[in-house]
Amino acid sequence: MATIKDIAEKAKVSIATVSRVLNSDPTISVGADTKQSIFDAAQQLGYTKHKRKKQKQLRIAIVHWYTEQEELNDLYYYSIRLGVEKKLEQNNYAYIRLFQNTDKKPDVDGIIAIGKFSARQKRQLEKWSSTVCFVDDVHASPSSDSVVVDFHQATSDILTRLMQQGHSKIGMLAGEEMFFGSSEVLEDPRFRSYCSIMKDKGLYNASYCFKGTFTVDSGYVMMEQAIRILGDDLPAAFFCANDSIAVGAMRALNDHDINIPERVRIIGFNDSSVAKYVSPALSTVKVYTEMMGESAVTLLEERILQQRIIAKKVILATQLVERES
């Protein structure tokens, strides 16, 4: 099979000149005789220009666990979605946004489901498309791809760091969530890991644990409960399940004139934009949410374009970010 190099040698010109002439580069300035000699050489050698195979234009549905308003109040899922959309746009894929309470079957090649979905909802998604990637759902279907955070390692990093600083009384303000239209409470994997690690160290105390929602107001209420119930036995450090809870907890401590971090240290989770601007600046765990979204698109591409059969789970690491709190 003839190559551009063969044509260049026969026509006695450079490879770059041959490439530009054969690709009809409008900026090239060579004489008509030179162009003709290149075309003649290509014909004599039987050169065939190989066209790059056009990539399939995929149509993807992004299905949200949250409503639009809830997403605006929780930048964690918002930033995951932005990561998904950025990657889809880079690859020139079409996409639509759906919310989990929709019943209309979308005409798509695949689905990226962001958040937690019940078994019934998962079955519905898999009826809509055989190619589904779940993001931030540790209980994703074994037959589907998923992208999750290594919550256990992140929790271990936090507790290990606090113990290295000499703390043995470490409390937790955990968040609870429910499936859409259900009263079933989902267990926070951070809380599960916290209990397991603290019990292994012989440091677990149930009275140091409080549960609420993943909001600033709930963080405030939980810390007020801790202050009122525990009094002088208030732990010297608290791990909060997200930054919103941590911000609420810090406000409660400030309102009760409890110094941060001298009396109580606070560590959040997610490294949201507010973390570095509260006072004192919030120590937290950075979650690479944009990468979570990008990874979901990559997994979907593998399934559709490369026809990968075996389900794949991507577990992303986190980073402990120490600030003033």
C-alpha cells in the first residue's frame, strides 16, 4: 500500500508538501506543475486516501436524583453534573436532562444517573436503556457501571489525623437521605466507616454521634444538641458528613462562645467553595466531583462504542485539606 512518503520520494518533494496538497490546504503556495506531479505520482502508485472513521454521535440522558431546586442547594451534585456536561460537550455528544420523577421514556444511547436510586428506580432506568452508569450510588446494580468516592479511606484519613493530634473523643454529625417518594432512610457510608474505625480503636461512643440532614440548619441543630446534652463532655473534634453541616456546626459553636479550633475542631467533607471563606477557614476533604462526571462519560463511551460487556466500577480517591478549623 502506497504511503505519502512514497509519493514524496517519487515527486521529489517533502512529505509535508504532499500531505498539504492531497488535503487541499488553501494556504500552501506551490506551482501547478508541482501539484500535478504529486497527483500523477499518487495515481501511479495507487495511493488511496484513508478517511478517518467518523465517531458516532451519541445521545445521552442525564437523570438527576435531586430536583432542580435541591441541586442548587447542594453544590456536590451540581458540580458532578457540570463535569458530565463538560465532557459530553467536548465530545460533541447530545444530551438531555431528566429528573427521576419523569415517566417518559427517553430516546437515548445511554444514561448517566447522578445520585441514589431505589431498586424500583434502577429497574426503570435499565428498561429505558441497557447502558446505565450510576454516579455516587454505592449500591449501584452489579450489571451497571458506576463511579463512587472512597468514603472509607477518606474517613480513615480524617480520624487518623485527629488521633495523631492527640484526640480520642471524636464526634460525628452525620447526614441522612431518603429515596424519592419513600420513607426508607439511606445509611451514610461515612457514618458506617466512622463507627467501624472508632470501634476498632476502642474509642466509639454513641452519645457523640448525631444525625440530621445535609444542610446548614441541620448542622446548627445537631451541634446545639451536642452542646446541650454533653456539656463539659463535648468532644474536642467533630467530623461532619459535608461542608454544609460543618458550617452550621461552626455557627452554633460561635453562638455559644466555644472557640474553634482551640476547644473544638471541625472537619467537613466535599471542599465546597464556601469552605475556604468561612471563619475560621474550614478543614475538609476534597472530592473530585468534576472527575466523577467525566469518568461516567468515559465509562459510557466504552460500553457503547467499544461494546465492553463486563461492568466496571471506578473508585476515586480524595484529599484531606487542612485549614484553620
